[in-house]
Amino acid sequence: MKGFNVAILGATGLVGQELVKVLEERKFPVASLELLAAERSGGRRVFVNRTELEVKDATSRSFDRIDIALFTASAEVSRHFAPIAAQAGAVVVDNSAAFRTDTEIPLVVPEINPDDIKSHQGIIASPNAAAVQTVMALYPLHRMNPVKRAVVATYQSVSGSGAAAMEELSTQTRLVMEGRAAVPHVYPHQIAFNLLPEIDVFLDDGYSKEEWNLVQEARRILHAPELPMSATCVRVPVFIGYSVAITVELSRAMNPDDARRILADAPGVKLMDDPYVSLYPQPWSVAGLDDVFVGRVRTDGSHPNGLAMWVVADNLRKGAALNAVQIAEAGIQRGWIPRRK
């Protein structure tokens, strides 16, 4: 296969750095790679395959020769540059929230709805990390026994807010251990040794924007627009890795052993479930890994058709960088993302 001209917008951020790693690890067919920054890069340089590349400032001409543009910048930046890149002939895979609820733009998890890529008009959205691992756990069961209702609680690491949040957690932890005051900057309250049930802004109905987005995105990916679903999203003092507690009502009763077998056979999912030896997924143990890990699968005692489970994944990998690259790979394999002529 001939290579593609690839650009990464947001190359200096946490997900941008993961994108570089994932492209290398998966031997993605890269003919050329442009590293771009939405803000002034200051001539920063990044090693790619043992070659040092300069990070350039993004402009309206940055995408003139690009086949695939992987965006991992703010929603504002994506709204500005994605149409420019698409108009220039590139296919944009966007990791921001800019297009996730736009029904004209595909929202894709390749293990679940790869055929949606076909309808792209130059822009494809990659979901929120919490939504990705939620649907990765729900979909295998949903295929066999349709989901009637889902209640989700997420425990989201600070890396979801960027490098500054990771630094804030480190600094605050040290200050608290020294008995000193920890003044918050990234978050509204101290994050060290604390939990914050506030991610993004609160809406009029009392839910946060993150919670609303998770529900809307899950419905879109599962092609279940009316699925009754509720979410509570919590920021936790963990550096990398999102955890999700899911309680699901199915169309009919399902034995937990049957659910485990279905999940164990699902692509991109790994079962880690033996409570008798304290075996279950944990954020620290899955950081740097590609799969979505599921454990503590059990009957929901509040409903005869209910199951409960615990789902953990690296939010920078499958939750962002890996999923974006997999979208590009799926589009290429099916002929829906062509090389520039």
C-alpha cells in the first residue's frame, strides 16, 4: 500500500504525542508527516521514527497536500480548521467535541459502526473517551440482547483535561503532603485527594455538559437514539485512565457467565474478572494499553434483566489517539479514505 500524507494538528499535546506513538506502533502507511500546532509552536521539535521533525504553526495552507488530518486541538480550533482542511481535499478525523453531536458528521468507534465512515463529507468525529469505553462494553451485549436502559458513572483521570491538569495534581499532592494549602487553577476545587462531580459546565437540568455528551454520543454510536440512559461524570485524582461503572437493563435476563463469554470474544475488549483473587481492571494497570478492560460482571439485584460491570481504559489511547487512527485505517481499508490523486 502506498503511503498517505498525514498531518497532526495539536501535535504537542498529550493526545498528539500519543498519535505519533500509535502511528509508529501500528505501522500506519505514512508517506509524509506534518506536525502542526494551533498556537505558536516556538520551533518545538519532536522525534518520529528516530527522525526529528519541527512542529509548525497551522495556517489555512497547511493542508494543501494532506490526505488525512488527525485533529486533537480545542473545539474552537477544529471548527476553524476542519472545514479548511476538508475543502483542501484532506479527510479530517477530529478528536474534539466540535462535531460529535452533528448528525451530518459520522461519529465512529470502528469496532461498532465502521460503516458510518462511508457517509463522511471530509470530516469524521471520534467520540469522547468515556463514551468510547462505555459503548465498547455495551455493544457486544446489545447485539445479542438489546439494551433497554443504562445508568453510567464515570471516574475520569486528570489527563482528560491536558498536561496542565496533570501538573496541578502533582503539585497539589506534594503541597497537601507537606501540610500546605493547594490552590486550584485548572479545576474549581482541589483535585488532590478529592473527587469533583463537575466536568464541563452545568446545564439547566442539573446535568453537566460532559454527562449530556456521553449520553448523546453513546446513542449515536449504538444507533439507538431513544435509549433511556443517565450518566454521572466525576473527575478523580488519577493521572491516566478512565473507569466506568455501568448498570444495564437488557431485554431479557442474562447469566453473568454468558455476558463474560460475549465480552471476552468482542474485538478490542479484554475480560479481567476474578473477584476471588481481586482481579479486576484498574487505571494504573491499563495505562499504555490499547484494549478496553471489563471486570466485576454481575447480576444487578434491582432488576431481573439487569447486569452491572466495571470498565477501564486508557483515555489517551483507545479513548482518543488509537480510536482516531483506527477510524483512518478502517476508512482506508474500505476505500472511503482515498489517497490524493
